[in-house]
Amino acid sequence: MMEGNLLIFIFILSLAALFFLILKLKIDPFISLIVVAFLTALVIGFAPSEIPVLITEGFGSTLVGVGILIGLGVIFGQLLGASGAIEKIAEAVLKVFGIKRSPAGLSITGVAVSIPVFFDAAFVILSGLVKSLTKKTGISIVSFVTALGVGLIVAHSMIAPTPGPMIVAENTGADLGLFIVYGLICAIPATLVGGYIYGMAIGKKIKPSIEDIEAQLPEKLDKPKKEISTGLSFFLLALPIALILLNTISGLWIAEGSTAASILGFIGDKNVALLISVLTAIVVLRPYISTPYSQLYSEAISSGGMIILVTGAGGAFGAVINESGIGDYLVETMQSWSIPVVLLVFIFSQILRASLGSATVALVTTSTIMGPMAADLGISPVLMGLAICAGAIGLSLPNDSGFWVVNKFGRLTIPQTIQAWTIGGFIAGLTALAMVLVLSLFSGILPGL
């Protein structure tokens, strides 16, 4: 079994091989991810008999979290699209923010939605707006995907009561109320810089034609039977988000183990919430949909199947990297570095984010190791926690299932996904770190710092 710097070298080499297979040889991402996962495991030194189990478990464990979600999300989006609801929501966003600032509106919407809703679920729910806004505004789809994706991942990584930031606040001993307030202060600029400003800039360089976008979508659906109202459109979009929020409410304000907590927790489970939303849409939207439901289901399942395969394969690749011991080696190495604490925990979290392919794992791992040291290192628990959160935002690579969710639902090529999602998130993370450093200037003045 390889150890030390060789593990880092193999990780970089495996990413290079993955990009070569997908970009140069034009091999499907699902096949490429599985091949690279097997080869990487062999090179690292796993026993051949262990490798199939490791990869299948990584594939399966990823889909446990997002498999049903993706399937239901695709069907939900198909129903909203066929009814004209997505078009109505897009028109409303344009009225509030205007055409030029519509990506900013989508980005801020992403921040709000991702606080109670997991990233994957939120991106699936809101991705239907991307194509609609692209067609209405003429702004590049890359700008909208960047704005939405970055807004979602910033809130997912920085703002409690999202589970990752909640764990960070707990492990560092930070006051949760103050952690939420300062998290918002850091998150909004990070979202606007990495999602809106960078998204608009990269969108001017990468602007697929609307024909290219349409070519990646199912056959155009029939026009709605009658026009749906804006209020009903927003209600249906907000329904799964509101139901999922019930889970958060039950955990914060209702006694654990009570009947009410059990009921709200069940309804608020992301898979149950989306299932309820799909069933509601099937019934409520029937007067507005002229396309046969059998056609809608067929097209949704067809497109969702490939997304599920690629997402699972990304999880399989990530499992190989995770089990290799790269995380443990990074912990040992970085603890010996002599750099400012805020920067140290940011780098630590950032490297774990990139190498393990999970923002939540990076948050939990970094805060578990470094959090208890806050008092000894003479730093505010809030500042340390926020720096950890900032590090988990960016550098999403193909070993991250979220990379493939953005790639497929955003209808981007692999290079476009890297430029929009990976780099946009990295810029947002650096901006969040800059905000943490600004807050540190007021240490001892502002409460909790």
C-alpha cells in the first residue's frame, strides 16, 4: 500500500487520466470514472479482491443519498417545465432584478434555498430556471449555472442550520447565533463575487448557442393547455423546500422523540418531501399539461438514469481516494506547518475538499481535528469555524458527486463545468476567507470575535 507523498502524486495522476479519457478520447464520463477508480485502487496497492467491493460500496453509498432524489427531481422538473411554471418563475425573477442582474437574483435565491435544503436537492429543484432564464435574457447559460451553483454551495458550506456548518460550530465551540450572523456576512460577498461577478465574466467568454442547449434536452414538449398563474408556479417550486424546512424546524424547536418531531422529520426528509411534491404536481398541474404523462415520465427517467450512473461513479472514485489514506496523511503533514491559524485551517479544509470530494467531510474532518485547539491557539472559535467553512466551498473536482450533478443538470461540457463550477467556487471560497480576515481585524471589538 502506497503512503506519504506518493498518495498525493497518484491522486493528481488519476485526475489527469480521468480528464484524458473524457476530453481527449471522448469516453463517456461514467465509463471513465469507473475505469480510473479501478486503476487508481490497483496502483495504490489495494488487494485485487477488495477493489470491486470498495468501488461498488462507494457507488451505492453515494446513491443512497441522491439516487431517489435525482430521479424524483428530474420528474418534478419535467412536470414544472411542461406546465409552463418554470417560465412564469423566470418572468418573475426578471421583473424583480431586471435582465442584466438576473444571474445575481438566481445566485441570492440559491443562498436562501440551500440553507434548509441540501445542495444536490436544491440544484435539481432550481436547475429548470437556468435554461428558461438563458432563453429569456440571452445571457450565457454558463453565467446562470455559475451563479446558481456557487450560491448553493456557499450557503451549504457556511450557513447553519445546514448540517456541515452546524457541526463546525459545535466542534469549535462557537456561539451558534453569532456563527449564523457572521456566516451570512461572509457568504453574501462570496456569492456575489464568485457566482455573479465571475459568472458574468466567464459567461462572456463561454456562450453556447441556444441551439446547443436545446440539442442536449429531450424533445420539445407541447404547449401548456392553459396559462398557469405565477402564484401557483412559486407554490410548487417552494413546496419541497418548505417541506424539507420542516425537518430543520423539528430538530431545533420540537422535543426529540415526540410525535410531532417524528411526523415533521418524516415529511421533511428530502426524498419524502420531493415525492410529496411530485405527487402534488401530478394532480395540480394536470389542467395545464397537454403532453401525455407517459411521455413525460419516459423522458425524465431516460435523462435521470445517466445522471444517476455518473453521480454514482463519481462516488466510487471518491471512495477509492478516501480509503487510500490521503486525508490522514494531509492531517499529519499540515499540523507541522507554521502559518497563521485562519489560513492553516482554510488550506486544510480546502485540500480535504479537493482530495476527498465532499464539502461536508472536509468540514467535519477539519473541525474535529482543529476545533478543540481554538482556545490554545488564541483564536476566536467563530473565526476558526468560518475559515474552515470557507475552505470547503471551492475546488469541486470529478471525485465529487456534486461536480456531475452540476455538469449534467447544468448541461455543460467538462471544461465548462471546471471553469464555471470549480473555479467559481474557488473564487467564492477565497472571497469568504478575505471576509473572515476582515472580521479578524475587529477581534475584541465585535461580539464573539
